[in-house]
Amino acid sequence: LATAGRDSVRAEQLLKTPLQIHMAPTESVESILDDVIALRNRLEIGLTNEGYLIKPKVLISCFRTSVEQAHERNSAHSIRDILNKKGVPSEKIAFKTSTKDDLGDASVDTNECVFEYILTKQALVEGWDAKSVYIVVLVNEIGANLSNFQIGGRGLRQPNRRYFKNPELNSLSVFASGVRHNVALKSLRDFLSGQGLDALTVSGDLSDVERIEVKLQGKFS
């Protein structure tokens, strides 16, 4: 990002914009996933209509990932169960953890990839991104703001380095459920601005969930 100026980012269509923030600290994970599933399905229809046949992906950073912790709230297994109940089959859900890696070395940016949802904790913090990731969901309890900051930026790259006619297909949506996520996403916004990427609009409800009034700076809405 540091080498790309704000004008060239838009001109070369390198990154998704806007970055849309959906803060939902008072909503249940089930409710958040309802919105996520509906958005992902709508994006798939839109991308197909514009000739892009790779499925849009949802990256979900969960609380726990091991089998022993499957019963815990917001664990990868409990999130998978919720997705199953909402009609998402298990074969479309991939685990990417230290003990289970359904992705392996395969690229998710191909139309052969059947996965639509990727469940992880923070295995994807560094050295991984996928242009077909359109939605990031943070329901983890990671204490380090940097980790959530990096996870939030995993889906910023734009497919095929071109913007679609439908503006919704050019944006990244981040759904988050906790106070620490709010801090991390503000850091991501500030990082983009500090790299000269003010042109990447951040929209949505990036409110301070601790009820502290904060005024947004720069060109962000």
C-alpha cells in the first residue's frame, strides 16, 4: 500500500472502495450472520451478472478453533453450526486453523474453489489475502488490535484490477461485534489515510461503542 498513491489506486483499480464498516455490539452473532449470508448471496448474483464466476468469500475470525473448544461461544465449530442451520452446507465452509486446513495450497481465487465461508482465528493475519474476499466478520476475542487490524484488511484487493459497473461489487464489508474491533478498525482507517489512501472511503457506522465522542478526520464519511 505504501507505494501506491491515492490517485493511482483508483486509476489502476487496485483496491476495493469503499471499506464499509458494520459495528453491531448489541446484536447476536446469529443476527449478524443473517445479514452476512444475504449480502454474500446478493454479491454472487451481481458478480455472475457481470461475468465474474469466482464465488465471493466470507472470512470469519472466530473465538476458538479446536475441537475441544467447539462448545464455546463464537468458536469456529459453533459458527459452522449456525451457518448450517441457516442453510449453508458444510462443504461450502472451510476451516483454516493450526490443526485443520481445508484450504491447503489451493487458491480461493478460482472458480474451482467451492468454499464460500472461511473460519479461522488469526491464522490468516499475515502473508495471505484473497481478491474474492468481499466480507470479513470479526466475532473473535483477540486482544491485540494489530491482529484485528490485519484481518480486517485481508479483503482489500480488487479482483482483476477492474471496477465493476455495480458499485456494491467494488467494496469490502467488515462486520464486527465488539469494542476492541471498533478500535482496530479505526486504526485501519487511520493507516489507510497515513499511506496516502484517503481516497478509499470508509463508510458505515464506525461509532465509538464505549460512548466516547470521536470526530472522524480527513475525507472519510
